[in-house]
Amino acid sequence: MNINKRTSSIARGINTAFWFNKLKAFFTVDILIVLVSFGLFCYKSYLTIPTDEYVRRFDLTGQSIDRIILELYTDITLYSFPMGEYIYFIGIIMGVIGVYQVLNLFGSFTYTSRIRKKLKPLNELALKAEAISEVPLDTTKFEELEEAILKVPADNAGARISTGDEDLASIEAALNSLLYRMQDARLQQARFVDDASHELRTPIAVIQGYANMLDRWGKDDPAVLEESIKAIKNESDNMKELIDQLLFLARGDNGRQKLSMDRIDLSSVIREVWEESMMIDPDHKYVLEDCDNCYIYGDNAMIKQSVRIFVQNAAKYSDKGNNIKLAVRKNGAKICYIVQDEGIGIAGDELSHIFERFYRSDKARNSSTGGSGLGLSIAKWIIDAHKGNVEVLSRQDIGTRITVSFDAVV
């Protein structure tokens, strides 16, 4: 009952404030009508004065309201304009407007019931909230959920929270989903650290081996000295490349890898990579197929880096003399670039893993091409950062075709 009374009081307060605001608005409108109509009367009177005379001042005279006269003084004479008809006409208009305003203001007193009706849903919500607040809180279910969470072993990747209570089923599902993502992230992190450690162990072992060989024989044997220095420099370069790739991915994961987005010509980017590839790799035949007006929105350097990664991979796993094709095409609202080779191909069960970090197929691991297994991961990150899409079609001993698509821009 108290809430109902409070609702009625609020409704009356809202209606009273609305009534006074309406009264002020009507009063303001009435004043504006009088002032504008008086200004029009003065202007109309002024137009009757000869153009060679200048009005110096004006005055209002008259013994009664229906005998008021507007007097305009010029340099030469005085002009008088009776305002009786104007006042009578304005009086009729203001009377009609006044009657409407009074009726409207009286009618506004009935708005309280309408406002109360509009506030009824809020009133019912307040009643329900008050009823809920009076219900004693049972913490048993929360204690059961807390106990179930504490029982989850930290080292068990498949562990799940379960209380058997239907009322807590949705909370359990949300917590289990969060737990699964956290466990998956932890496993990925552990696997990444293991793979990075493994990849760094090899060049460090090589450098250490050649350093020991230098210590034993390199001081007096120029051949051993030259071989060791060359090997150490080579492995140092490999380590630097690996660390640069790791830093790139780490910055990407943390959102600190900046992109300089701009409208770029994808054909121009592909042509530059094609020219570079022909210059540094004479062992393969590079074929170019470009198109006109193939513009996308992206980071020019990053897009070029992704193309280079695919081209370098194609060259690594293709025999000398094989063709490597670079193409740019329009596909509806998409612009795509294609890198196609005639290399060893990728097995079907390995295609879904090629963009995983440090992943290399069996053939790649057994080859002498080297590589850390991070290049394709970097290319995939670049494509995802540009909201692009990559498709891989490959057949063993036939070749591989990489198709990367972006939204076209005008």
C-alpha cells in the first residue's frame, strides 16, 4: 500500500511540474505573438512614410486602450496611426488562444491518472523486488558450488565442475567453458615454450660444438677456423630469425603489433615480390598474372611479408626448374592473390595443422630446407589482422595452391 501511495505522489509531482512548464510555455508564446504583431504593425506604418524622410523616434498616446495611437516623428512632420482596429483584432486572436490555453491547462489536471498507469509496470517491479528482498537467502547451493570448484584438480586437463543440482546447471556450464579455455590456453603456452626451447637448442648446440672445436684445433688450423666461423655465423642468423619471428607473434598476441592501414594496389605488391623472387632465386621459373584496379585496405609491408612467406615456402619444397605462379584476381566483392607451386605437396591429414606454430610436416622435417615452422603462422596472423581468408589446396607430388582473399575497395 505504501508503494501505491508513493506512486500516486510521484505521478502528481510529475504532472505538477509538467503543468507549470506548460503554463510558462503558453505565457512565452502569448508575449511573442503580441510583440511580433506589434512589430508588423509598426513596419506596415513605417512603409507609408515617404522614403526621403527618416523616423527619429516613436511614441504611443491615447486616453484608453481602444484609442491608442502610434506616433512616428520624422525630421519634417509627425505621422499618427490609430491602433484601435489592430488592438481589437489582436484581442480576438489572443482571446481565442487564451481560451484554448485555459482549457488545455485544466485538462492537464487529468494527466495524473495516465502517468500513474504508465508507472504501473515500474510499481509492479518495485513490489516484486521488495518481495524478493524479504526472502531469506539460502547459501547452501553456493556453498555446494564452491566445494565443487575446490575439488577440481589443477593438473587434470579434463576435469570439470559438477554438483548435480539442476538450479546450478547454467552456472556450471559457464564455469566449465571458462575452465576449458583456460586449460587449453595453458596447454598451448606450455607447448609453445617446449617447441621454442627445442628450436633454440639445436643452433645453440651447433654453436657450442664449433666453439669447442675452435678451442681445440681452430687456433692452428685455418680450415677448421674458417668452417667454424661460417657455421657459427649461419646458426646465429638462424637464431636471430627465430627470435624475430617469436617477437612478432608475441606482439601480435598482445595487440602491440601496429598496422599502417591504407588503400593499396595488390597487383603492385605481387609484382614487387615477383621481381624480387626472380632476382634472388634463379633456380625456379616465376610466372606473374596480375589485374587492373585490384585495391584493398591494408598494411603494404605486412601484405608483402605474407606473400613472401608463401613464395619462400613454395621455393623450398619445389624442385629446381619448376614453375611458381603468382596471380591477382577479382572474385566478386573480393580481391585475392594466389601462390601456386609444383612441389612435394601436403598430405590431407596435415593441411589442418600447417598454420600451427612450429608445425612442420614429415617431409619438411626430413628435408634440408630448414626453417622454424613459424613462417606460415606469421602469414596467417597477418591475413587475420586484415580480416582476410586463406584457402589451401594441395596434392602430394603435384603441388600446392594458396589463395588469400580480402575485401575489395574502390
